[in-house]
Amino acid sequence: MTAVYPAEKDHPAVPMGEIYAGYPPVSRIVFPSGHEGWLVTRYDDVRTVFSDPRFSRDLLYPGAPCLIEPGDFSTGEHSILNMDPPDHTRLRRLSAQAFTVRRIAAFRPRIQEIADELLEAVVAHGPPADLVEEFAFPLPTAVMCELLGVPFAGRERFRRWSRVIVTPMQHAPADVEQARRDGAEDMAALVAEKRARPADDFLSALVHARDEDGDRLTEPELIDLATQLLLAGHETTVSLIGCGVVLLCRHPEQLAALRADPALTPGAVEEIMRFDGPVDSSLLRVALADVTLSGVLVRRGEAVLAHVGAANRDENAFPSAAEFDIRRKDAPQLGFGHGIHFCLGAALARLEGEIALRALVDRLPGLDLAVPPETITWRPPLSVRGPEEVPVTWSA
């Protein structure tokens, strides 16, 4: 039997991973686009789909399957997300030059400074406050804009088109396409600026990156990559912080443990990513050969959706997977992906998440939701997952 994806019983407040963890390991489904494919829900199978070269992200050929019309979440033929080796290998190697451990670590004081400045304003205003609007959104937005060298004056325009791109189910296809065009135009202008007047930022490093053979990123590749970095680098972190605050407030014993022991902060970020992170499903892939997953034959040319949220709830990989536990050990969650498409900015996202959570629990004693959790509005399925707002209160 072929099921509809997302399932009709899905509710935005409930992580799809919680629902699909109860599905068979491999299920036949039909996507909103009308294309059929396979939904993969078990941890080991999802890792296989992410890392096995028999599953391809090159879905730009005529008639290729897609999740939603008019296409997938990626930006086009020049996107690193749509490439297999060897093209992916070249772009990944060049892109990695901007994401060195040293470069990211050097930005820690500035991230902390931004977080502190934002919370000063929150505390001065007093409770209640919407932590998405006043903290979770402006923090990673400011960080990514500074890292890429986006002029401050352009940030509000960037916010408008980025929100549309990452929530395509909430907008008409024409509006999504217009947002993509606006984003590409803004990034093209920024790339031209960095080429003419390079600065000490990530985008300048990408513009001028070359490998030992003299290869550079092409103009379309740079524009696509800059757009992806801005989108993935801030929207997912907004949701990581927002989801994290909701989870911690709904589990006060976990919040108390985190407040008492700063050493638990990195583990808290990992557990938030596992339990209810920004990435519920993954990008669609297609089988290049017949592959067997959990005893089910996936034939060449068939579409596969590896469900990250369900894999992160797999009891075989995470004992007591239905429990939120920031002390969980040896839990390699898949929220940042796996294999060659592992998130380029994972280290930066982890750093921002740790600084944000630590700042929140240290500066806002008695932090709690200001509304019943069931009244919080969540983005719909097939968007970057996260709450639209997180009203909170604290002991002023």
C-alpha cells in the first residue's frame, strides 16, 4: 500500500520523526509533487542512503522526482547540494577553505558578544518576550551576515526572501520562485563586491579560494553556495535555539541540570538536534542501481527519502529514544547529515547553539514558557522545522 507523505495525521507541533519512527523500515509513499518513492526510517538504512554512492543527489534530469513543485529545496544546477562526485568533491574541497576550525573558533568571542548584547535588551525590556523574534532569529542572522560580509542595511531584505524559501509549503510557487530570484540577485551583487574589494570574511575567502590545480568556484557556483550558506547557516540555527528552549522548558529537570552544569551544554545541543531538530526529513535521492534496504528492494531510478527525524528516534541506535535526555552519551545524531553531504557549517551551528543556550540559562533565571506549549505555532511539514514564536517569562 502506498501512503501519502506527509501523513494526513501530521500536526506541525508533533515532530514527523516521532510519527514516522513507528513506520516500517522502508515504506512506499507518494510525495506532494505526485511522484512516488520510498520512505526510509531506520538509522542504519538512513546512514546508508546518505553515504552509499549508489544513491544520487543529481536530480536535474527531465522527469526527475521531487518532493514538491516546482522542484526541491535546492537552488539549481550549480548547487553543491545537487551534485555527485567528482563535481561535488571539487566544490566541497574549495568551500572547506572558508570553514576551517581556526576561522570558526576565532569568531567565538564575537558570537558571545552578539548573544550578550541581545540578551541585555531582552532583560532590559523585561518579561514576557518572544525569544524567536528577540534572540533566536537575530543571533544567527547577525553571525552569518558578519561571517559572509553582508551589509547591515541589506539584512531585512535578506530576511524576507530567506523566510519564503525555507517555508515553501506556506507560499505560492510563484512567490517561492521570486524569492529565489531575489536571493540570487542579492548574492550576485555581494559576490561582485567581494571580488572587487575582498575583506576578512567567509565569502571573500570563497571568492578567492583555489586548489592546487588552480581551480576556482565559478560565478554561478559562488552565488548558489553563498545563498545556501545564508539560508542553512541562519534558519536552521534559529530553529535549533527555538526548539531547544521549548524542549528544555517542557522538561524542567533537564533545564535545571543544564543550569547547574555548563559541561552539559554540548550534549544538550546534540540531544536537541536528535530529539526535535531543525531537519526532520532530508533531501530526496534517487537509486543509481538496485539496492536492498532492510529486506526491501529499491530499484534503479526510484526515489528515496531518508527520514532523519525517524532515524534519530530509532531504539536500536538510541536506547530510550522517546526520552529527552541531555546527558545521553555516544549518540551520533544525523541532524547534520552524514557522508559527502554532511553539513559544511555543522561546527559553526554547534558553537552558536552552545553559546546561545548557555547565555539563556545564565541570564534568564526561572526561564519558562509564557503560554501553554500546545498553543505555540510551528512551521508546517517540509519546512525547516521550528516554532514561529517562543513566548517566555523569567524571574526579572
